Amino acid sequence: MKRLLAFVLVWLIVVALTACSTTSTDKKTDSGTSSTENENEISEEETKEINEDFVSWPSGGLFAALPKPESDKVVISYQSDEYFDVKVYDTSQDDYTKYVEKMREMGYKDREDKQMAEWVFNAVDPQGYEIMSSVDDVDKIMYIQFKSPDSTLKF
């Protein structure tokens, strides 16, 4: 139980820190006037920092148990035979809502006993695969943690 609580608290801290990170949406142009950055895209500076880590959504292994996200800007934070943790950049709230609906159509059922917040999708499918996902609507990042029924990790 302590391990589960620690994991949930760490995950919530990461999400909160990401949500609280500051990004400049106003930049000065050469003429000195202000222009607003496109909010649906990662800034050029951020892309340079993480561009080398982008991968396409893998088609095999655990990834086959979930639908492919709309965005191709995927960063795999951790991956094993039993668990993976990914970030999907350029994901709006609408994209996330559609993604959750696709998961429900695939048979994933909300886990009412493990709901942490309204904006977190925590679900399990009939085979025992579990997902916990959320979206940071400010930075347009979807977070997905997914585990197989064989995993000893607890969400």
C-alpha cells in the first residue's frame, strides 16, 4: 500500500510540475511588436531539446493493446515487457477525449475505485491490462502509463 501511495504521489507531483511550468506565449518580433505563438505546437526551442527522443507509436508488444494516438510526437520514458510510460506531445484536450473514447470502445472500463481526479483516466480491460492517463492542456502533452496483467506494479 505504501508503494502504491508513493507511486501515485510521485506521478501527481510530476503532472503538477508539468502543468505549472511556465512557457512564454508572447515573443517580441524584430519590429518590436508582440506576436502569439501557436498554442497547439511545441515551441522550436522545446522541439530541439526533445526532438531526438521522438518515436512513432510502436505497433507490437504492450503498445498493440492501445489505440495509436493522433500525434506522432511520442517520447517513451520507460518500457519493459510488463509496463510502459510515454508522453505524447501535441495532444489537445479534444484529442485526449477522443483517445479515451477509443479506449472505452476497445473494452477499457473506468476504475471507479481508483479514480484520483476527474481528468485522469484510470481503466482496466477484460484481460487485466491497466491504463492511467491524463492530459496537460496547457503544454498539450498526454501522459500514458500502461501495464500488463503480469506486472507487479500497482497504480
